[in-house]
Amino acid sequence: MNNRYTFKINDLCELNYLVNDKVFLPTGTSELLVRTVSSQIKQSGSMLDLGCGTGLVGISLAKLGLTNFPVYFSDLSEDAVKLTIQNANEHNVDSDVRVGPLYEPWKGMNFDYIIDDVSGISEEIAKISPWFQNVPCTSGLDGADLVVDVLKHAPLYLKKNGKIFFPVLSLSNVQKILDAAQKNFKNVKLLARKTWPLPQEMLPHLETIRSLAIKNVINVEEKFGMVTWYTEIYEANN
């Protein structure tokens, strides 16, 4: 059954989205991604929302007038694709929504902007988090597998002067992801960073979290009785 999720893009714009428990729900990272990308895109262009989930990222950017093309969306989940189509129609956003892994649905196509929102946390963290209760996470032990793959192949799907925007979560191997970005792009720029408290549901699993941190699989900070992690948003281009 569908529920509603309200997303405040900025002080002037608030959007309402259909969500359900079969599709990854928007998080603070999704919101930070939209707000950061919207401040960086200065010229309208074709846009791919990769790992679209509910479609919130691409639809929100379209409603801000950042593309005069159909917005392109894809996700491995058929439920996500169906929900994105519903949300795009409800918000009158012209869309092309396809099901498939990463870039597979887009062979032979190029975009001005790729917005990456695929899973990017350690599978071990996903198991004990509130975010993946009914949604699979296949990003590997260190959470980097999917994002590294996205970055490796992104140049093939970007137009000349095209850009990819991608979040990096410290609940993954941050350095491995940034190394992949530097290997595949001439310019990699940090745009935003936000620190979050660890969800209450995860605190009983501190032993597991500390073990992963010691192995440099993830990066968390314990200070003043709190455990925190962070999201960073990057832009890369050639």
C-alpha cells in the first residue's frame, strides 16, 4: 500500500511523493543530493536519475526547471520503476523510466548530467539499519561495489562536458570510491558534507559497527556519547 512522503526542496517549494515499503525510501542523503545538485546546475540539460527509487531526485530537479528534456530514470527494482512512473505522472514530469541494472537500459545514450543514487553502504551495515528492511542491498562488504561500477562506466554515458553527481557515505569505504572517481575523471570536487547521528535502531549493534570501522570498511566517530557518520556529495567531469 502506498503512503505519502513530503519533501521540502527549499523555502519556496514542497513536493509530495508516493512511497511504499517495497521501494527504498528517501533519506537525508536523498535530500542533500537534490539541494546540492540544484545549486550547481547552471544550464538545463538531459538528466539520468540512476537508482531512482521513488523518483524523488529526478522529479524534484525537474520541478526546479533544471531540464527541458524528459527526465530519464532507471532502477533494478520493477516496483521502483512503477512507483517512479506514478510520481512523475502525478507531478506532470515528462519521463522515460526503465528497469535494469545500472547503465544497462541506456546503451548507446549520453546525458549532460548523471545523478547517482544507487546503494552505497556496507551490506553488513544495511542488515542492521532501518533503511533496507524490505529492500535488497548488493553493494558488497565495504559498500563500494555499485558506486565504483557507476563511476567506472560513467564517461561512456556522459556528453562532452557532462557531469556526474554522486554521494559518498562514510558507512562505506570512502577512499576506495574516491580513488575510482579520480581514476576515471580529471576533475573531482567535494560540494557538500553533512554529519548524521547513527539511527537508534543501530545502537545495539555497536560491536559490529566498531569491528567494521577497525577494518577500515566504514568510518564512524564516537564522541560525547554519540556515534556519527557522514554523507559527502561530489561532482566529477572530464
